[in-house]
Amino acid sequence: MSKVTFDTVAVLGAGTMGAGIAQVCAQAGSRVVLQDLNEPFVQKGEARIRDFLQKGVDKGKVTAAQRDEVLARITTATDRAAACRGAALVIEAVPEQLALKNGIFRELAEVVAPTCVLASNTSSLSLAKVFAGVAGPQRCIGMHFFNPVPLMALLELVRTDATDQATIAAVTDYGRLLGKEPILVKDSPGFASSRLGVCLGLEAIRMLESGVASAEDIDKAMVLGYGHPMGPLKLTDLVGLDVRLAIADYLAKELDHPGFKAPELMRRMVAEGRLGKKSGQGFYRY
Ligand code: CAA
């Protein structure tokens, strides 16, 4: 195995993204602490990783020994500061709320070593704002992973004006070790991925709303006509309508572009708890 750039990694947030990130870091050989606010949350994250690895064993992609090794590298914690103390890299994957993320990084910068790299998995928020007032801004960077993290090849690295070359180089090397292909993007709303991806998803919802075609046929148009692995409505279900709505509202404000205005149907579905795959119902039933 090649040299692990970051031997100890703390992942904050044990949801879909946090669990996936913890898994790929452990697969690369890092010791990982997966942290969330309470025991049920961390246990759910750990179970998600165990299930994914087990499916890998069932499919013949992972051996039982590899599964056990990966799981043995992951510990869980509910105390954020304790989870991060001693980490060489902290990756934050908590909900998309600017004040929450900024508060976490301000607090952590005082706890971790000055050399510890601080990364956010935000999918659209301004990194300059996420890291505002954080001690050592040169070590702060966006590391945007994609769902499902263990299967998706892209890692979008987002640099602020303050991020230094050493941080970019270390995180790029580590991204490759995780089996990802890194791209480097300037800190701008929605980066390279969400700005395009969310635009397509919102337009598909508007088309469904105005009766252009059924959800199945809109998705088929993109899968069979454009070679997308999954249609935009099914993908919105996978990501979560609530997650995409928050991104759309943020981008509509930041980019002042009507294409990012969230459709009424999307707002109604979120208000009714039809959030996609995770709630059992979105544009499709699960
Ligand atoms: N362990 C190991 N390998 C596994 C596995 C597991 N548990 N589960 C699946 N695999 C492997 C499969 O064996 C298969 O490998 P081969 O190609 O070698 O056969 C491969 O992974 C694909 O798996 P499946 O055949 O089961 O699934 P699929 O072909 O239907 O692909 C998918 C599933 C990768 C999710 C695909 O549908 C896809 O790419 N969808 C689009 C996802 C996407 O766009 N994600 C981005 C969302 S946006 C986002 O995340 C950003 C944000 O900030 C919100």
C-alpha cells in the first residue's frame, strides 16, 4: 500500500456522506474517528458502513478479511473535540448550514495541531464563509465527495484565496489514495458539480410539474438519450429533496439566476416529508 498522507482522520457527521467518507478513508489505510452528536447517530453511520462492506463481500468485490480490517480502523465518538484531537485531517460532513459549519471550524482550530488540515464536504456553500475567522486559513479546503461515496470516482477540491499549495498537494495525493480523481475548483457558488447537476434536477422537476412527461420517461430521456447512469429525478431522490432544496435556495440567492428557483412541487414534497430514498418516497417509492 502507498504511504498514507493522513494517518489519522476525523470525520464529523455520520450521515450518508460522513459514513461513506469514513469508509473510503479507512479503506485507504487511515485510522478514522467517525463522530456525531449522539450514540444512535454514530451507530447508524457505522451500520451503514458495515452493510456496504457486507454487500461488497456478497458481490465478491471485497474479502471478509478486508471488511474486518476496514471496520477495525474505524472508531466512533460523540465528543467533537476529543474526536479531532490528534487528527492529521478533519473532514466535516454535517448538515448544510453555514453558521453550524463555521462554528465547528472556529472551535476545532483551537483544539487540533496547527498542521492539521481542515476540510469541508459542503456541496455549494462559500468556503470563504465556512472558514471565516478560523485560525490557519492556509490549511482549509473543500473536499466535496459524491453519493454513494465508495462508488463515485470524483473528488472536487475547492480552494479559497487563502488555501496554500502544500494543502492542495497533500489533499490531492490523499484523494488519489482514496481511489478518487480530484478536480480543483475555485471557491464559487455550487463549484463545478452542484451548479450544473442541481440545475438539471430542478428543470426535470419543473417538467414533471407542468406535465411534459412522467418521472420515469423524463429519467429515461437522460439515461438512454444522454447516457447518464441515472435520471435527474431518481438522482434527486438519492441525494435527498431536502438537501437539493437547500442548495437550490442558496444558489438562487448567490447566483441571482431564475434557473435555480426551486419548483413549488419540490417545496411541497419536502414539507410533506417526501424526501426521496431515505424517507421511502420521493419521485419514486422505495
Ligand atoms: N461494495 C463494492 N462494490 C460495489 C458495492 C459494494 N457494496 N456495490 C456496488 N459495487 C460495485 C458493483 O459491483 C459494480 O462494479 P462493476 O462496475 O465492476 O460491475 C459497481 O459498483 C456499480 O454497482 P451496481 O452495478 O450495483 O450499480 P449501478 O451500475 O446501478 O450504479 C451508481 C450505481 C454508481 C449509483 C450509478 O447509478 C450512478 O453513478 N448514479 C449516479 C450517482 C450520482 O450522480 N451521484 C452524485 C450525486 S450528487 C452528490 O452526491 C453531490 C452532493 O453534494 C449532494
